[in-house]
Amino acid sequence: MSQRPARSGVPLPREVSLLRIVAHGLVGATAAPTPVEAVRRQLAVQGQQVSAVPHALVVRSRGATGSDVGAAFARGDLVRSWPMRGTVHITAAVDHHWLRVALMHRTQAWVRRSEADYGVNEALCERAAEIALDLIAERGPLTRSALLEAWQEAGLMEAFRGEDVSAYRRRHLLVRLQREGVLVQGPRSGNEHLVVDAGPLPDADSGPAGVGVGRGDPGHAAALAEIARRYATSHGPVSADDLARWTTLPKREAARALEDALEETGGEGYDADAEAARVPLVRAVAEGGLRGRLRVLGAGEPAPRTGALYMRADLPDLLRACRRQALAARFLPSFDELHVGYKDRSCLTDASGEHLICPASNGMFRPLLVDRGRVVGVRPVGEGLLWLGGTAPSARAERDAARAVAAVEKRLAQ
């Protein structure tokens, strides 16, 4: 799925970027105690680049190291898969199946096209699943190459209508069997996560939304509200457009889910727990462009027709308490949620910044340097700092960026 930002006529205030930094757990007051808790709070973390995952989790966890992230995958507390969208994500094991089931209907058209164009039908998928599970039971976690070789030897890559479709079938089977809850990626070995049986993970009915979370089932609306709640809490301020892009839900469904989450968290019986990032949500509106502000709407104030933003209710107070930390220089990985987790990220950077992050417009992003809530440069793997505009904005920014990079690299090496 394209990671390009929306074209925004009026940029969001820079204040929104600082609020998002706090919501993401990138300051001490909101950082998670462990990498697993950091993922649980975000619900799903971009996992397209394997080497970037420890970086994304370490910067959101108090004192965590690269080995802590590896241990969480080795224990099975974290998994990598395609629970939503066409992009691989990291989830906590306890959230994998219910999230996957709640959003699985969004890929039905892809499944139908694959059968029509490449012959990937139910019988082929069932045979691929049988081979994979038997091999895992015999050998344990599998490398991708070992699994693909087994499918090849079993004759699953044969021509379809006289054409070689093996390249497509390999990817389709890997994605579809994870989408349907048969397989998942677990322990990391080198630069890949090994394929394991997804059956032992908590099932879809054991999630926070209860039983029946699939499309058309009684718990589906509650599941979407839970997705919206965690997204708004960990990414806010966010719009319905942002949530729609993050999940591929239609905008109307995304807006309804955010309103349901707002109502749920504002109810008298809501079990709030600030330590676990279970807090009420509020609506807000952005005013004044990049140098403007965010105005929180009152409890009785109706939502605007367009432009409503949702966030945790205590976020403005948290920002006031740790503004200095939010303004500080930080080093974030490729595909970080602070950047790719939104449709409108105009508060974080502009077109020149987007080009610096992804110069070839091919979906391959560079690690980010953020200072004062804005992208100021990138640091390609194995290279030095590249500054937006060609030079560091100040000697202070250059010094602080170097320190931020060194601090993160030290934690990742431990």
C-alpha cells in the first residue's frame, strides 16, 4: 500500500505534531514499561522493514534494549503478520486474531481477484496450509525459503492457463495464510521472522470486544470501536481520514468507530487506567494553519461536519508537563508510525521533507531525525546525517541529533 501523504490545503498546526509525539510514548511520561506494552498500546506497529522494528519499540519503551525486543518475539508475546491493510505489522499476540478477523473483510476483493487471475483457490490454500503445519510440527519455526521450497516440491507452483504464476502464488499464499489465521511470523533469525503455527495464539473471541467480531457479527462494531480507541489514544490527534487510511475502513465506518470510542470512554462506567493508557477521548479542531493551535471541544459542543480530531483527553496537560521533551531531537526508524501512521502528516513535514525521506517515491523510507516537532533530516543506514535544506538548522540541532542517534544505537546494540 502506498505510504504517500495526503495533499493538504491547510497544514495541521505544529502543535499537533508535539501532541502526537507525546501520544506515541516518545517521552518519559507516556513511554511504555516494556516493548510488548508499547505494541499493545498502539495495537499495530508498522513492521515492513524487519531491522527497523526494534528501533520503533525501543524508543517507545522505558529503558528497553534491542535484546528485549528479540526476547519478546522469542517468547511469542509479539508476532509479525498482515492483520490489516496490505502492509505487514507487529501486534501483541493477544491482539492478533481478533484484529485480523475484524478487518479481514477488507481484503475479500483481493482474494477473489487472486483466484480468477492466478488460480489461488480454497483447495490450493488448504493444501498449502496442510504442508506448512505438518512441516512446522516436524521441524519447528520455518524460514520463508524452507516453506516456499516445500510448496514448490508439492507442486503448488504449477502454471495457470499456460502462464508461470509462481512468483505471485508464493507471496499470495504467505500473506493469505497469515490473513486467515493459519500462520504467523514469530522468533527472529537474522533479518527475518520465522513462520510458526498461529493456532496457539488467543483466539478472536478472547479479545477486548468479546465474541463475534467479524463483519456482520454482533461484536463487529465493538471491535471497530476498540481499534479506534487505541489508535486515537496512541496516535492522536487523528481524524476519521487518518483512521480510514490506517485500517482501510471506509471513512464513514471510521468516523462511526471514533464516535463510538468517544462515547464509550466518556461513559460513567468506563474503567479508566492512565497507567495502561486507558483514558477518555475528546474531540478537537485545528485552527490557524501550521502556526495555529488545537482547540478541544466542550462536552456538549457538537462535532463539526469536517475536520474533527480525536485524542486522549489528558494529552494537552501531558504536553504542557513535558513540552521540553516533546521538542527535543529524536531519531526514529524507517516507516515509523509517527510518520506513516496518518493520512495527513503536514504538521510533521512538507513536500521537501517527504522527498528527503523517500527520494525515489518507491515506498523505501529513510530513518528520521525530528527536532522541535518537525522532520529536519534523515540518516540512511550506513551513512551520515542528511539535513533538510542541505545544512543543519543550528549547531544545537546538529549536536542534539548526533546525541539522539548515539543513544538509540547504544540501546539497540544491548
